Amino acid sequence: MSILTLKVFAGLLQLHGPGATIQSDHPGIDALLPDLRAQSGDKNTTSTQSNQNASDTVASEEFLSDKPLATEVYFRRGFVRGPGYGGAFRRGYHGGYGGFRRGFARGY
Amino acid sequence: MTADATGAAAFPGQPISQLLVKVAARCNIDCSYCYWFRDAAVYEKPKLMGAKVLRQLLQRVEEHVAEHVLADLPIVLHGGEPLLWGVDNFNHFAEACAAITARTGCAIPIAVTTNGVLIDDRWLDCFETHGISVAISLDGPSHIHDLHRKTFQGRGTHEAVERAARRLVARDIRVSVLAVCNPAYPPQQYVDFFADCGIAHYDIMIPDATVDEKPPGIAAFYNGLFELWLDANRSQPDVNIRIITDMVTALLGNNSPTEGVGYNPVELCTVMTDGSVEPHDVLRIAGDGSTRTTFNVFDHALDEVRGEPRWQAARDASINLAAKCRSCRFMNACGGGYLPHRFSKANGYDNPSVYCDDLYAMFENMQAVLEGHLYVKKPGGERVAIRDALGHT
């Protein structure tokens, strides 16, 4: 079994044609899939929302090549971007919950 | 990504994009597993950040965000115990950051990581007024927490910390909890406790250890925690257990949002109470003077630390993985483990994590579960299980 990667997903979507999407029957897992779409967009991979609110990631040459996918520094941050990031200051599933990086989140 | 593609060249340099500011170098409690005091060099630092250092730091922050036209620069106030700095200093700092935002357009979200013991109404007002998000260290129920998190007189701190956590929740202040895993206890005890407190965002972190140590296994604990995360989010995504969501995110091919999971450079910049600038604070786990540099905010711009040898060494170590890691099928998701956990006196950071076998077992278990929950939805609505779909690639 192949390990799941953006490249594998992109290959699957390409195989199943335009409009195919990757989804999950588990809401917790499915909630993490939209990040795939967002990052796909960052990497010049066409990404749009279908009317069924499902992913529509189209494989790009970049994903299908063996080039390393350089990681933006942004994603290393302990602050998780999401609605209310840095501002709204109210509880929610996503948001900028602070001090939230591995290690320096410890209040020693 | 192939193993051959790993290394510094794959990650172009970028401006410092997050600051860890040590506003207090001492702590008011005495946790047994603290990495901070493994390095006696912290005692050479001023106990608290003074006004002169603070002014210079704020000036450097403004110069940095203006020069690099940053959209945001998150700052985490840390220690020791940062609340020892005092609520007036927090208010002043937040107001100064807001003024920088007004002048530059760069958002400066502020967070604090605290043991929570000192939190009272003034602190709650401060957090609420300035939108400061709070991470509070709380190792679950008292019989786990009080094993390690004690006062200098040896008394447990759980009662005070739980009270603070509940007050933060009651005020609807953005709070997350940071616990350290004790694998001798079932994860259910942590999950039930946090649910009872009304805390939906938390992490149960892998205990810090170097390769020179022999920590107990953690795979069974985290595989159990993953099951609990699946159960808690089965109807809707309500509970965020960070290490689980990070690992799932990484397995799905994304960049994990935090530094403990995934293959990415660690580019943290730490400002000490005396204005000196260092790399990753947790690297103090390597012992005395391990993060010491000659850089400081008086003589150097923030981004100059990128040219500092120890900062560069830490960054390079985070992406130059050991041979075993480079050939591992979970290399991208795991990233060799958390950098401090790769240290040994003999090889520096050129090791797999001391938890390598556990991490492999955890990723293998998660991967199998994820495959069972994913499918390709075709344009006509037909679903193809990911396992079947992968069978055709």
C-alpha cells in the first residue's frame, strides 16, 4: 500500500478525472483535508470548491515530479491559522490558540 | 520526496516569522522534568526582562516587520514562568505591539505559556482586553499532574492550575492546555479530565528525552489517544488534540502546523531576558551553554541570527536527517522526530529520535486507520475506497 501523500492524492484525482475529490467519512479527518486544498493552492495547484463543498485538487506537474516540496516557514508556527486567528479571541474548533507549538508551549 | 532530496537546499531561507520571548528566566514552581533548568546558563540571565531590553526589543520588532513587510509576527511570551514579569508589563507590552501594528499594518498576535498558578482576575482582564491567548500547563487529573508539577516546598500545584484553567474557560478566553504524557496512565484519564474542564484544545506532549536516555515506550499510549480522538470527533470536529491532528495532517501530506511533527526546518528565534538572541530554547536539553550565542538585540537585527553558527546548526540539524530516517517511509510525516529528542553526546543530532520505534508504530497505526476512512468521490457521486483506488495506481 502506498503511503498517503499529496502526490498520491493528486495522482488519484488525476486518475479519476476532473471533479473527483478526496473525502472522509469521519468528520475529524475530513476537517483536516481542507488544509490539503489550501496548501495545494499555495503550490500552484488548481484548487476550487465544488458546489458540494468537496475538494477538487488537480494534480500539477510539481506534485507529480520528484522535486522536493519546500515548506513555508508559516506552517512551522505554533499559531494555527484559522478563523479568528489573532483576533476574535473566542472559542472555536479552529483558531489561533496561543503558545501552541511543540516545546515552547510548555509553561515550565 | 525522495531521500536524496532532503537537506538544506530544499528549504529556502525566509525572514524570522515567530518570536519566543523569555520575559522571565526563573519559575515559581519546580517541575521535575523541566528542560529549561537542565542548562545552568539560564541562571546567568536576569530574572526578568528589564525596561531597557524591552524598548530595544520592540524597536527591533518594528524594524523587522517593516523591513520584511510581514503580514504578521506572532510573539509568545515565555519563561521560566512569564507571569512573574507582572501584569503591568504585559499590558504595556500588548499596547506597544498594538502601536506597532497601527504604524506598520503587521498583526502581532500575542500568546503566553504559563503554569497558571498566578492567574487571578487582573490577569484574566489583561488576557481578555488584549486578546492574548493562553496556553496553560496542566498534566490532566491531580494524581498525574502532582507527580511532577510541584512547588519548591514539594506540594502539588494541581488545585491552583485546575482552578485557573476553569476560570479561563468560564471567561471564554482562548485557552489551550499543554500536558506531558505519562505513559503509565491510560489516555482516557487525560481526555475525561479535560472534557470535564470544558477544554477542547489541548496537547499531550511526548516527554522530553535525549538518545542518551531510555524513556519508557509511548506507542500504546498514543495509539489509545488516537482512538479517543476518533471517538470524540465522530459526529463533528469538536476536540483538537494537537499531536494527533498534527500527525494526521502530516500523514495526509500536509505540512504539520507545529514543529514537533513533520519534515521541516526549525527556525525559531528566542530572545532572552538580557536581550541575547538564541535558537530553539528546548535545545537546552543538550546541556550547559548549548544555545548560547554572541547575538543580542542591541547589536543585531532580529534576522541576523540566521547567520549565527549555533542557530544555523540547529536549523540544519532539523532537516539533515539520520540515514535511517532518510530511508524510512514515514520520513516526511515524522521528520525524524522532535529535534531535541534526536540529541546524543556522541553524535549531536545525527540520530533518529529516541522514540523512533514508537513513532513508527504510531504512524503505521494511523496510516492504516486513515486508509479505512478515506475515499475518492467521483464526479457522478460514486465512492471508491482509498485502498481500492490505490490498488489501481
